[in-house]
Amino acid sequence: RLPAPAATSALPVTPAYISGDDGHVVLTSVLRRSTAASVFADVLGRALFQDLRQEGGYSYSAEADYSPRDAESATLTAYADALPQKQDAVVGGFVDTLARLRAGRIEQTELDSVRGKLLKVYDAPDLGAAVLPSYALSLLLGHRILTPDQHRAELNAVTTQDLHEVARQAWDTALLQVPGRAVDWAGLTLAPQFSTAAVTGTRHRSLENEDVTLVIGAQGVSLLTPRGPVTVSYDACAAMTARPDGARTLTGLDGFSVTVEPTLYKGVTPDRIAALDAAVPGEAIVRMPAREPDHIPQPRKRPPAARAAGAGGSVRGWTAALWLVGLLAAAWGVLCGVVTADESALADPEWDAVTGLWIMELPLLLATWKLFAARRRRTRS
């Protein structure tokens, strides 16, 4: 028997939210393990189904689950799906249902309906076999084991006030995943999306997205994206999975994760993977089995026509910009030449004004040169 790891959180503030895939709203929360908490999960699932499916017609599936985590805590998970055009309504309804339960507006009939369903389990003739897995889990985790009569008594003792307390606890530790929209209005804080810093080291450009770069350094690994970096330091690496094909996934104690796929980044050689392996503490490395060849990711390839069209459009854009800035630089240069000639013919020329005009010409010349160089690179690629 091994003790389960203590429940921890990488979130600096809760309740919090993150952006996820379209069509899905998910809530997770760590609760104190109790009969009241298990009853609350069923009450929440029924409330979501009634509000989002039966009354609102926004979701097809809406449910909640209570899963023991260790001797003292359990994980509450709630889920609802949504069509793209109804996602805002689902998010709003999901939050409203939670707010109602958190405010204590729980009907006695809701509790009685769930309690009646749970009590029926203890009337089954094969009850001993049915509860054996949960007894074994409780025994391994060091949780108290209740007899059927004790469990019935605890179920009968649950009140709506108990459910109110669980609802408040669930919200206090909640992480809500929503489909790409902000929910600050509901009192949730956006969970950290990026790391505060990136490491230095060898840079490996993504073969799928030229705006993304993987960095393998002496202190850790970073994934550089247009929106910000994601970094995992070796000394704060909770675990690194290792595949025989060279793939590595590092997960930090702060919850951030970086996956190193040699097939998806330029220049990730076996030497770089070996350096990474040597830097991660040995106790954090988790060896994984080999993958089937068709399960090893490969860079997505655009059709040749699409690449040609994209390249052509890119070159045309750079050409247009080059002509625009180049003509402006030429026109301003002619003006500078005329003014210089006119002032030279005067007995008391205003050289300060002439100098100012030529200074304004310099940025135009520099921009023209940079646009020319960029267009040439695009044409060659």
C-alpha cells in the first residue's frame, strides 16, 4: 500500500478559468471527501441537465461526477456540451446553476430525489459484490469503511444546508474550462496562460508554424509562441515522460507542460535529447513504451497549390509595400535635392532646414532597403 499524493493546486487564485475547445464546458474542483459531497455531485448533475437540456435546450449532455482522490479528498467534475451558436448560453446557464446552488437555493425535493436513488442501491440482492471495489479502494487509501446500515444513516442525515456548504466549497476551489471566452464577470480569474520568462539555449523552429520556436537550454525548455512563452525548468520538473523515439514531455510543478517531438522541430538531434535527459532529475523521468510508427507525429503539409498561393500572395504584398515606400523615398529625395540647390544659390542659406529634410529622408531609405531585403528572402523561399 502506497499513500496517495496530497492534493495540490498550481493555480495562484481560485476560482479560476481557462480557455478550451469549442463545444465543451468543464468544471473541476477538489472537495473534502464526504457523503454530502457525493450527494451534491448528483444534485449538481441533475440541476445542470434540467437547466441546460430540459428547460434551455442548450445542451445535449450535462452531468456531474464524484470520484474519491485519496483518504480525505475527492474530485468533483461537471460537464456540459454545446453547439457553436449556443456556447454563450451554455456558459451563462452553467454559471447560473452553480450560483443558485452556491446561494443555498436547493429544493428539498432535489435532495430527496437523489437520496432515494442512492438508497435503492442498498436494496440490491448482490450488494456485497457491488460495493467490493469501493471497499477495496477505501482500504488502500486509508479511508473509513462504512457498513450498508451506516451508509444509509449518513445518506438520511444529509440536509440541504450540507449541500449548500459543499456548493460553496466546490466554487472556492473551482477551475472552469470555457470555449474561448472570458468569464471574469462571474467572479473567476483567468488562470496563468504563459510563463514569466524563457530560457536561453539552442533554438529549434517548428516545422508546422514558423512563429513557434522550441528552446532547449541548460536550465530548462521553453516554447516560444507569439502570445508568450511556456517554460519548464529542470529543477521544477514534476515529471518527464520519455519515449524510445526521442519524444519528451516535461510537466512543471506550476502545471505548464512542454512537449519535445524531434519530428516536429528543426535540429532536435539525439545529442540534444541526451542533454535534456541528463539535466532532468532521474526520479522525475517516466519511461514510456514505444509508439507505433503511425502514432509518431509528422509535420502537417499544405497542398502545393496552397503553398504556392500563399507564397505568391506574400511576395505580392511585399512588392506593393516596397513600391509604395520606395516611391515616397524617391519623391522626398527629389524635394531634398531641389531645396538644397535653391538654398545653395542664396547669400544666407538656411542649412538647418536643409539638414532637417535630409534627416527625414534617412528613415525612408532605410525602410526601402529593409522591404527590398525581405521581398528577396520571400522570393527565394
